[in-house]
Amino acid sequence: MNEKQRLESAQINPADQKSEKDYGQYFQAVYQPPSLKDAKKRGKEDISIHRDFHIPEEMNGFGEGKKFLIRTYGCQMNEHDTEIMAGILIEMGYEATNQTEDADIVLLNTCAIRENAENKVFGEIGHLKPLKLKNPNLLIGICGCMSQEESVVNRILQKHSFIDMVFGTHNIHRLPQIVKEAMFSKEMVVEVWSKEGDVIENLPRSRKGSIKAWVNIMYGCDKFCTYCIVPYTRGKERSRQPEDIIQEVRHLAANGYQEVTLLGQNVNAFGKDFTDKKYGLGDLMDELRKIDIPRIRFTTSHPRDFDDHLIDVLSKGGNLMEHIHLPVQSGSTEVLKLMARKYTREHYVELVKKMKEKIPNASFTTDIIVGFPNETDEQFEETMSLYREVEYDTAYTFIYSPREGTPAANMEDNIPMEVKKERLQRLNALVNEIAAKKNLEYQGQVVEVLVEGESKKNPDILAGYTSKNKVVNFRGPKSAIGKIVKVKITQAKTWSLDGEMIEEAVEVI
Ligand code: SAH
Ligand code: SF4
Ligand code: F3S
């Protein structure tokens, strides 16, 4: 149904006190369909920074006595957006719950990266329907990356009309208005902006923990890798101002946080959009390392934007963690070209070599896609050989999934599923083999562990992470939670390390 048909078929409730002429305006406000075509055109307009976020007066206390639940899918970016939406709802008076039955608002913060991610969400939408039938006052919303996709919004409009609101990644600051519209509207409220030039500051946040925190430093992606939906769902690259980031990190440090992870889809493109200054991730890290916070990380970096200045700053160590997540995607230069990754195997290997030389102890993790259109056995073998050459600590491995609207979706998806699965299996076996081998090197060593809490399996055991993001389990007092302690590794497993906490100061690797 297009907008015109929708307007024509819209049931106008006479109790709704709007005059005839208001309706056009009303629906325009509530029904703004997403458009991939618009998203593909990168606007040249300046980035506007908004610092005037506030909950509209009439929405204050709106959530008093009511509860919300947000289910999050996808990457850290989405996890952090969930913290912001939770912050907004809490400011409106709502309270968090983890029981769907208790919730007055359920939001699904979705991910569009692969087909199976989307299928999970459609499955969950199906589960929510009986709940809505039982409790018609329940408000159900779909947000996150899937709502930026035209086909998804159309499918929801046609097949899941019990959904109350659909809003995009550029609209989360509009949550109070969207909730209000949804509450008073008989129609599904759809507000998805393809407009993407904005940075919204001073949003409330309800952070999930009190030890580690995420800090957005930039939004969007301009890389347009041929397989990837993110540049369409998250908009163009735009950076926050350094002062705003520094202030947020200082504030977190003052509140006892031990670790921050700087977030961006293409985090080392930070600053490329500044027109008034030359300032990049290296400069930012150089300022942040002076803040009294024990650990600083960043994710995800693109090999193409990893410049020498950033490497030099990272080599200063201190609170800058020596773990680098550097997605390679493929070990074959030809496949990389088809993916439009804008580097060759040789460039990538050279970059890693340079980092290993300059950053003592640097460890690497990566993302890999198998079964990209036309990937031959030989090209896949190049990925395997690259993996051995770099010796990654671990990798996230994926079977290629065509995404509507991306250039690769126009290529024939011509690798049979059995071949894709077989490649994935072989790659995963290699990932495990090298992970186990690298973990063995820790046996008998002493590492610094940021203790996050009790282990999921056994409350007598504490769990935390090393500077290289390795999980360590050990017996220790609860008072160690939230602190960095020294642990001697007694047993290395493939995915974790077991150890004993030691009191005295020993030399740490
Ligand atoms: N911005 C990051 C990560 C983006 S998404 C980067 O550039 O590296 C996380 C990972 O999902 C990607 O690194 C890629 O390995 C994988 N991915 C993205 N699109 C995919 C697709 N269409 N099919 C399979 N895997 C995909
Ligand atoms: Fe996607 Fe490539 Fe951007 Fe990463 S750099 S988000 S893979 S388009
Ligand atoms: Fe998924 Fe969107 Fe993140 S597509 S991986 S949630 S940016």
C-alpha cells in the first residue's frame, strides 16, 4: 500500500478531535516511509548537532506505574541505542522489566545484517501477537536497522498490522513523541527518516553495567562494501565533537567505570567529516589516554583507515588496550575487490606487520565472510592461509547472505549452500585450533583481569577479561568485582583461561 492508498483507506475515528484538514498533516507526520534510494544519496549538507533534547512537558510522568522491555539484536551499536531508549523511557517514568507479560511497551531493536538475523525478529513478532490480543493496551514497536528497510516496513504494514510503531535508527530521540502518537492513534505509527545528517547530544542513557561502558564516537558508514546493508541503515559517516566525547569519558571515569569502548561502524574514519579541523582517531586516543580510566578500547576499525598516527598513539600503551579487531572479510585480493573493501591481501598483511612491530603484544581478531559470489576453492584457501599467517586470537565467521538493495545482491549467489557450509566448518576448525594454541601460551603466566562478576555457570567462580579481551575464570572474593586483579593462569582452554588470583605484585604480561 502506498501513502495515498493508506490515507484513503485510513479509518478516521470521529472521537479523535481533529478537523478534516488536519488529517493530511497528521498522517504525514506519522507515516514517513523509508527509502533505500534516498539513503544511497549521500547528502552534502552540513552535519547538524542538536543539544536540545528534552522530554516534552506533556510526556513527563507519562510512564508512571508502567513497564517496558527492549529486546536487542545485532551489534554493540544497537546495544548502546537500547541503553539510550531505556534512558528516555525511564525519564518518562517507565520502569524496566524482563517479563514480556508485565510490559506495557515492548520494543524490538533489530539487526538487518544477515537474513537469519531478520528471521529471528519475524519469529519474535509472531510470538508477540497473542500477547497483544490478550492485552490490547500493550504497545509494540519495531526499531533498529530492519526498520530502515523499505521491504521490512512494507511486510510489517501488510502482515503484522498489530504492531503499533515502527521507527528508524535516526529517530530514537523521537521516542517520546512516537509513543504518544502510538497511544492515541488507531493506525500503525511509522517514522523512519532516510535523512541522516544529525548528531544528537545530551540523550539520557541507562547503562547496562557499572564497570564497562560504550561511548559512540561516530555514526554511520560511507564504505559501501558491496555485501553490506549498514551504510543504508545507519546513514552517512558523521563524528561527534571531540569535546563531547572527552567529557563523556571523563564523566564515566569519575563515576567509577573501569573500561570504555569507543563505538563506530567504521571507528577509525572518525573525524574525516570535520571541515573545521584535521583531527582523527589517533588524536582522540592521544587525549583520552590521559584520562584516569584503566582501559580504553575501540571497535570496529576498517583496515583502509588505520593510519600511522593511530598506530603510533596506540604504541604508547598505558590504558590503550593492545587488542585490535580488524575485519579482513577475505584473504583473496580478487574477492576483496568484488567486495569493494579497498585494500589488497598484501596491504592488509603489511598493515598487520607494521602494527605488530610498533605495538608490543598486539593481538588481533577479525570478521570473515565465506561463500561470497564467485568465491573459488583457491580463493577460499587464500583466506585460510591468511588466517594462519596473521594468527588471529579469534574470528567471527559468516556465510554470505544477500541483502536486498546492496550491489552484491545483483550478483548471482552461485556458491551452493553445502559448499558454503563446508568452507565455514573448515574455517571454524582453524579458528579453534589457533585459539587453543594461542591460549596455551598463557599457561603459567600472570595476567591483569578486569573482574566483571560471578561466572554464569558457577557463582563461586569470578569471571573477567584480560587486556586482550580473553575470558578468565578464577576463584576469588566478591570484593574483587569491578577491580583489576592479577591472576596466574593454571589451565588454558580453547575459549577461556582458568587461573588463581594472586595478591603480591608480580610482573605482568
Ligand atoms: N563495520 C564493521 C562490521 C559490520 S557488520 C566492519 O566494517 O568491519 C559485522 C560483520 O558482519 C562484517 O564485518 C561482515 O563480516 C559481516 N557481514 C556484513 N554483511 C554481511 C552479509 N551480507 N553476509 C554475511 N556477513 C555479513
Ligand atoms: Fe559494512 Fe563495510 Fe561499512 Fe563495515 S565498512 S559497516 S562491512 S559497509
Ligand atoms: Fe546489525 Fe545494524 Fe549493527 S544491521 S550489525 S544492528 S548496525
